[in-house]
Amino acid sequence: MTIKSPSRKQVIIPISNENKSKFMEISSTHITNLNKALRNIKSEVMADFICSDQTGIIIITNKVTSPLNLQTIEKYVKSSNNIEANKVKVPWLSQSKLYLKIIGISYLLENTNTPISADVVESIIKSNHIFNNIVITSRPCIIKVSLKSDMVIIWLNIWDVQSGSNVKSLINRYINVESYITTICGVNMNLGVL
């Protein structure tokens, strides 16, 4: 159900390029100070090193961080000298890409000859409360069950925490799509068919 992704020991902090270069200039000092801040809250988590990528900075730790550790790291980064705090976003842990399919949907929209589109599916997902914590990585893929079938399968690619807890909460749930009651199923891989 998942694709191999970065380690959960990576704290990703989206930050502007200007802030990133200022922060990275003295990264060894930041490691020392950040570890002091983590020790002050009696955390077993310690920062091993800091690197940067296109999204911002990545702090590699010795253990998986807790929400309290993330708050401490965020507070430290935002309070660092020469850093514009309003251009530092909330830190997060790496995520996994997972896949779901929605079955039991008619190919044609109700009372029309118009086939269901990705825009319609996206609006249904946005309006349904069970998808509140879900981030869809690409447009939904709609595939007819067979050439002569009037039913489709909708494939969704989703970013989730590595444990997959948000996606697991959706599996085997039912949602209404027009007058149809559809089922959300977990899948092991993306077919890659458009």
C-alpha cells in the first residue's frame, strides 16, 4: 500500500530561500543550540545534522520526533537570528504515497449523457467531511470497469503520514455520489492507466 519514502527521522521545515541560506551558514551552531533546547524539555530526540533541499531545511534526528519535539524545533528555528519567522512554515515529518479506489459509481452523471469527470470527483471529495485531512497528490483517475459497463472505478493518489492512519480511516467507508452509495477501498499499487 505504500512506496518507500524518506525516514520518519527527517523533520522537514519549509522555509524561504533567503532564510534557508542564512540558517545553513552556521548549521553546526544550530545543531548544538537545537540539541540544548531539546534537552531542556527532557527529550530523548537529538538532532544529528541539518541539510537543505528545494523545500527548505531538513533536520535529521536520532529518533522519531513527537509533537512536542516538533514545536520545540519550530520555536527554535523561528527565533534564530536573521530569520524572518513569518517565512518559516510549520515543520512536518516525511509522508508516504498511498492509493485508494472508489467503486460503485455510474459512468454517466445522473439524468444526463455527460460522463463523470475528475472535476466532479474533486468537488465531491472536497465537500465530504471524511476527506478533511487528506491531501490528493494528483487528479483522480477515472476508468470504466469494462468497455460496455456503465460503472467506473476512481483511483486516488494520496499523501499521508507514514503510518497511513488517515488513509486507513477511509478504507471500507461509504460515501454518496449523487444517488449512488460508493465504497472506498485500499489498493496495493497504482495501475498508472489514464
